Amino acid sequence: MNSWERVVKAFELDISDVIPLYEMHIPPIILSHILNKPLEKIFLFNSPTILSTFMKKKNVDIEKINDKIVEEILLVQKKLGLDWIRVIGAVTHIPSDIEKIDDVWIINGHKYLWTGYSMWWMNEPVKYDPDEVLKKYRDMDIDIDSSIFYILEKLVKKVKGKVFLSFDADGTWGPIVSYPNFLKHVLIWMYKRPDVVKTIIDYYTRTAIEIGKWAIDIGVDAIQLCVDYGNLNGPWMSPKMFRKFIKPALKRHCDIFHKKGAYVVMHSDGNITPLLKDIVDAGIDGYQGIDIIAGMSLKWVKENFGDKICLIGNADPRIIEFGDKKDVEREVERCIREGARNGGYIFSTSANISANTNTENFLHMIKYFNRKRKQNLNK
């Protein structure tokens, strides 16, 4: 059984020859050890550093940048034994101006905070006018740059049917939660201006669906929705508000992507326990994350929804970062014990290790899991 086959088995809630392995986001500092390259020469998940490096050169070939990313993705997959690759959008342009001041990057005049190997826009207005936002999202056209699929096209040609491939496309909540001040306004508008919230989500949903359909036509196996419906304290909104605004959009994603022949996997940070029944009911095939730091229980989710969706994750990033090797081994065993019974489980960290730096423990987790993954899943 190859990697693609065993991940498909997991999504079909069946038992494969071994438990599949996935990792959503490996930080460049760990990638540099895996690939035996200096940090500043890592391309994957290292966009501002790479962009600033290439800005200093003339006649930059963007295809070569993306080819390097493809090369790194395949090397990491092979070295770690990953059964599933999360395909990232390709680099589409080189900024005309970029500089770094402490942890802040100024790119073409816009400020971004680079933390946890993710970019956060800092140029948000203090106050958003709901009527202006309504007009903006009502009038905007959907414009998709086909060059974002360059890396996906390359990987489909190389590993389609051998390794499981997913591509990100979410319009339900991810584009909102990525902008903290905008998020605050949207949460208020849910009560005061529901028309604005519905218009925003409708625009992002239509955009994400077009991206997802395009990716499926190229050959992707699943669409991953990076949604972050909650934080450490719980969901961003009540179940009632989720059912009113988010669930219909989530169902639209699932229905269309399923019709196109792809699985739908949701990634969410935070404790989203109160929303899970509605999320599952909307039609997702898998849930990646199961955020243990926020108090999510793999055992509880397996007992309540393991007969309906595939579960991915839950290894504690704190143990990987700060524990000893025995702690890491116990954590791997816990995840297998709680998640893998009767199939429908894929091992990964929870929700990802984007801020981790402990390469030794991470690699030990992978090595130990690759030894343990062959155990009888029915036990």
C-alpha cells in the first residue's frame, strides 16, 4: 500500500497497512536541519527571508524559486516518510521594496509582523465603516491568479497517486481571523450588521470555491480549510451565530468540493468543541488540529465523531519543544492509542508546530512514530 492509498483509507474511516503520517507546517529552523541547509537558504515556509534575498538580485526567475520549493517539499516528504503533502501557493511576484525592522517587515509600504513563521498584516485601520465594507465586498470581482498553482502542477506531475496532496482554500472564516482588528468588527457586526457579515463571507466563499475547483481540476486530492474557528478560550462565536453565518458557507464548500471528487479537511486552532457537531454536519471529511493546548481531547473527539470523520493530529507541541525523548515517545503512544483504534486516524502534531525549534525532539517523534505505526490498529 502506498502513501496515497493509506491516506484515502483513513479518510474512508478504514484501516490501512500502517497509520498515515502528515505534518501541516514545519518551521524553517527545523527544515534547515532536515535538509542540512543554512536557515537563510531555506525556501519552504520562509517567504520574507527568501524575497528579501532575491530582491537584491537582477532578473529574478520566479519559476526557479518555486522549483526550489518543490524540491524541498519532496525531500522533506521522503526524509520523514510523510504520506500527505500540504501544497502551498506559489510565489507569484517579487516585491519592489522590502526591509526588516526587528520582527516587522515592511513590504511595498505595508507593515507585517513575522511571528511563528506566519505573516500578520499590521496596516489595519483602527475603525472600519460597515457601509464602506459592505460596498467593497459587494462590488469586488473574483480574480484568481493562476500562477498560484505552479507548485501544485509540478507536484501532481511527480507524485499524483503516490502521495496524497491537499491545497488550501477557505472562505468561511480564515480570511477574517487573519486580520485581528477586522475580526473584532465582524464579531460585533454579527449582532449589529448581519448584512455586512453575510456579504463578506459570501465573497470569500465564492473566491475559495473557485480556487478549490481549480486545484481539484489540476489533480489535488483534498481541499484544506484553514479556518481557526476558536482560540484558547473557546470559539469566536456562539453555536447559534456559527449556524447562522458560518455553517451555510462551510456546507457550500463541502458540497461543491465533494461534487468535484475531492475530500474536505478542516484545520482549526482553538477549542471548538461546542461547534463540532455543526461542523461535522456541514460535511467535512477530516479534522486536522484537535488543539490540545486549547484543551481539545483526541479521545473525546474520537468517541463522539470518529465514526463520521477522519481525525488528524493532537501530538502536543509543548512536549515536542520542552519534553525529553521519553515524554515524546509517550505522547506518540497516547495519540495512537486514542486516535487510531479502528482506523480513521492520521498522525500529526496539534495543531501545528510553526513556532517550534526543537529539531531533535521533532525528528525523534517522527522516528519513533515510524516504528510504532505498524502496530495492529484494532488493538
